[in-house]
Amino acid sequence: MISKFGEPKYRAKQVIKWLRNGVDGFEDMKNIPILLRQKLEEECFIANVKIAKKLVSKIDGTVKYLYELYDGEYIESVLMKYEHGYTVCVSTQVGCRMGCKFCASGLFGLTRNLSASEILAQITTAAKDNNIRVSNVVMMGMGEPLDNFENTERFLKLVTHEDGLGIGLRHISLSTSGLVSGIKKLSELNLPITLSVSLHAPSDEIRNKTMPINKKWNIEKLLDACREYQKITTRRISFEYALIEGINDSKECADLLAKRLEGIMCHVNLIPANPVKENTFKKPNIDAIRKFAKYLEAKGVNATIRRTLGADINASCGQLRKKEGHL
Ligand code: SAH
Ligand code: SF4
């Protein structure tokens, strides 16, 4: 674009630097000649996100943002502080069409995909708002990243680029509900990101009830794609398992899960299911969750119970957008 205007290459770097620092508009790019700023204003627009609401956890400082997009749609992001630095959880779509029964993001289907810049802007805006450097990114907010593959791929290029945010691929996790076609495409890119697979059930019988995608690609097909992904990337896979009382939290479920994951170098993240008003799912009590983790460990499966951050601000994605009536 910059070369189209007959401008030297270093101007592009200057513009990117402004964008990286979360500039509001081209007029604020002070080291860019006025005429070029005007041309940019006429031909381009900055896909910024605007903070519509911000909730800060009194327990652990986790910040949850409701962002407004240029077309009046709303998405959510979460900023979390860990010992090793700041992590932002980004959304990749407005809504989601996967329809998982336990999830607030998928309740009303997909409105639209986010562009790569809109995914990036969630990070730059949170960084600017808190005057911090973000070191890790998890693509675990609203939406299914592999259902927005092109923009996800472009985002990964921007966020890792030295002129972009310079965040290493090893510091990025991508969570998917199990779009096998997308996992295959991702394998071909052979990136050292962490693939996080939302499994949530050890059998097709249970998974069919909670995750409609399982009817298209069942657990066997999904785990085959994971094995293939691992063969190519040699990366350990992370499996997400949200425990729902009376549905997937029995010892039989743990035993079957361990059996199915045999031969895959992986880690299981146990998450107490977050209740959503529209469904009757409940999370098991903490003892039942600890027991489930023990059953898995006894079978040699590496499992941890995910620490809940921002419990007082409802940090799970999809819930704030709904509560504020922005659907
Ligand atoms: N669409 C992707 C990424 C976004 S969802 C995916 O499904 O993986 C991020 C994670 O939150 C997923 O593991 C998802 O299954 C989980 N999740 C959604 N609703 C939840 C709830 N009510 N309780 C616990 N985890 C939930
Ligand atoms: Fe979409 Fe993920 Fe929610 Fe399922 S869990 S509806 S894939 S955002």
C-alpha cells in the first residue's frame, strides 16, 4: 500500500509502529507527512476496537474487556497476569456457529468473522490501556479460530512479526472445538504454537450431546488429526475437558479418556464448567474434580485443574456480551 503511494519502505515501518502502539487515527501519526496521512485516511481505515466496558477482578487483577467494533458489534477479551507475564485471551469471531451446549458464545450463532487486525487490536488496546507488554496470547475467546482460518493465519503472522508485536509462536495457544479440516490445514503450516483441543467428553455418545461438531468429525477422527498434527509439529497437545456434573465426571469417563489418549503426548486441562443461565449444566464440587484428576494421573495422563482467574467478573467469554444485551 505504501509503495503504491510512491513512498519509501521505511514509512510502512513507521505506520506499523503507530498501529502496534494502538494509535486512534492516521492524524495522530506525527512523523508521517501530512499528505500521506490524508491519502491513508482516504484509502484505508484502522480496524480498531473501542473499550465499551471494563471489569477488573478484585481477587487477582484479571481484566475483562467488552470491545465495540467499527460496525457496532461487540466482542470480549481477557487480560490475565501470570508469574511469567501478561496473557491476553482473544476472540476470533463475533458469536460462533459451532453451537456447543455449555457455551455462552455460541448461543445465538455466528454474526461475522473478525479480521486479523481486529484480533490484533484486542492485544494492542489492552497493552496500551494498562501500559504493559503482552508476552502470551491464547485464542480462546469468543469464536472458533479454525472456522476463520485465513484471518487466524494472517493474525499469527502479524502478532509474531518483529515489526508487529514480536510475540513468539511458542507463546501462543490456539483452541479449537475440533474442526478436523482446520487442524489438517494448520498441520501443513507446521507452526510451533500450542494446539488446544476442546474434547470435553471421552465417548461419542456424550460428545454428540454437548458438541454438535462431533456429528461431523467424531472423537476417533479428531484424535487421528491430533496424532497427525503431533507427528508433523512434534508439539505436545493440550486437551481441554470442562467437567459437568453427572455428564462427563465419572470414574468410567476418566478411565475411557485415559485409554483414548494413549499414545498421544498430551496434557489434560480440567476446567470446572462455568454455569450459563440458558442451560442446566452444573460444575462438580472441587473434591469430585480432584478425584477425576487423580484417576487420570493413575493411568499415566498428565492432568491439571485450571486455576480460575477473574471469578468475580465472570471472566469466561461470551457472558459479558450477553449480559450487556449486545447480541
Ligand atoms: N471455539 C474454541 C475456542 C473458544 S472457547 C473452542 O471451543 O475451543 C474456549 C474454551 O472455553 C473451550 O475449551 C470451550 O470449550 C470452553 N468453554 C466454553 N464454555 C464454557 C463453559 N460454560 N464452561 C467451561 N468452559 C467453557
Ligand atoms: Fe464456539 Fe468454542 Fe463456544 Fe463451542 S465452545 S460454541 S466452538 S466458542
